[in-house]
Amino acid sequence: MPHIFCIANQKGGVGKTTTTVNLAAGLAQIGQRVLIVDLDPQGNATMGSGVDKRTLTQTVYDVLLEDASIAEARASSPKGGYDVLGANRELAGAEIELVTLERRDRRLKTAIEAAAADYDFVLIDCPPSLSLLTLNGLTCAHGVIVPMQCEYFALEGLTDLVNTVKQVHANLNPELQLIGLLRVMFDPRITLQQQVSEQLKSHFGDKVFDAVIPRNVRLAEAPSYGVPGVVFDPSSKGAQAFVAFAEELVKRVAPNIKISKSKKKAEKAASSAA
């Protein structure tokens, strides 16, 4: 069974999609087989992976309605080295259609189980709301990775998300847990961000990842080219930080995985970003 993680935060604009796409590319660089599931009707993770959502004949919408399997609907990221179960505006109507269906909150879980042998990691890019789409992601996931900016309002949103994870854990998915908090768009020159970062480490301890993703222009530019930032400019600080994060995640959740000699270049980039 692959490691299944939701990239979630109920606050918008915190870098969920950037985290999903670049973590997938970083994991692919260290030899992992990765699938991105784009559960956001905007389809940004799809486009950011170099897959044109306008030309897709089958998407996650078809998978949720059980009209297609993941094997039939997935596409390959041309330069990312991972697969994408894409999304487009059709997905916005899926919630209405799912309401009357049986197992409406477990459709994605069933689909992923059927494709389990193909992947080491499944990353689910969730929309910034607690909807039936997000619920499908949380119900099938082993854990939640929370990208967040070190700002005051982000702390308030984090409280809501932690409560949501607890409720889903208690009622729908006993395997679900908070894997960790990833500090993104971090600027060490801003005193407030340093203070919030220290508060996070004080309150959540080892649930805060050591890797920190800096505010980086190259990461922001990459989606317009349909390429993950990790591939767009591997030498940038943002790209190196995401490779470091990918390696840290593997060590945390799958310590038995060894990085072969052929992956030393990615390993070197990760260590230099730490």
C-alpha cells in the first residue's frame, strides 16, 4: 500500500498546490513512484505538472463517479517524473452528484486501493474548504501535511484544520493523523515570521518539519511554464528546500527506504539546502 497524504489547509493561498507539485517532483528525484490526485476544480496542480486540463478526456471526476479507473484516467507529468490524476471545472459539479450516491465519502479510497501496487506515494491536493471532495481525500489518507505561512491568521486556520483531522479520525478514518507542518514562503528577515515559527515548534514539537521553504521567485515562476520548481531551476534555494523536504518525509514515514548511489546528486542537493 502506498503512503497516502493529503496536502491540506482550510486557509487559501498558503502554497498547497506548490507544495504538492514540488514534493511529488522531489520524491520522484529520489526514486519514488508518485501519483498526484488533484481534488481542486481549479486544476492548478494538473496545469503546474505540465498536463493541460482542457484536453483531458478523463479526470478525477470520472474516477469519483466510478466511470473510470485511475489507470485509465491518469496522465504523466512530462518533466516531473510522476503521474497526475487531473482535474478541471467538471469537478465542481461532482459534489452535487456525489450527495445522492452510496459510499460518497469513500469513492477515492476504493479507486486508490485498485492502483495501490503502482505507487509508493499518493499526494492529494485538497481544495481550501471542508467539502465532500476534501472528505474523500481525508477518508483515504494515512496523514495530513499542512503547508502554512508563519503569520497570525495562519495560526487560527491551523486550529480549525487540526479539529477537522480529529473529527475525521474519530468518525471515518482511524488511520488519519497529522504528519507534520511545513513552513512555506518563509522570510527570516521578518520578525513576526520568526516568532510564529518558534511558537509552532514550541507547541507542535517534532510535528514541525525541519525543512523550511523560503519565499522564492523561481518557485513562483515555474507554474507558468507547466514545470515543477524542482525541475524548472534545480539550483534555486526553493527547489533545493523541496528536495530536502522530500528526503526528510521519506526518512520520517518510510525509514527502510534507501537512496541508491544513482540518487546521490539529489541527496547532495538536499543536504546543501538544510
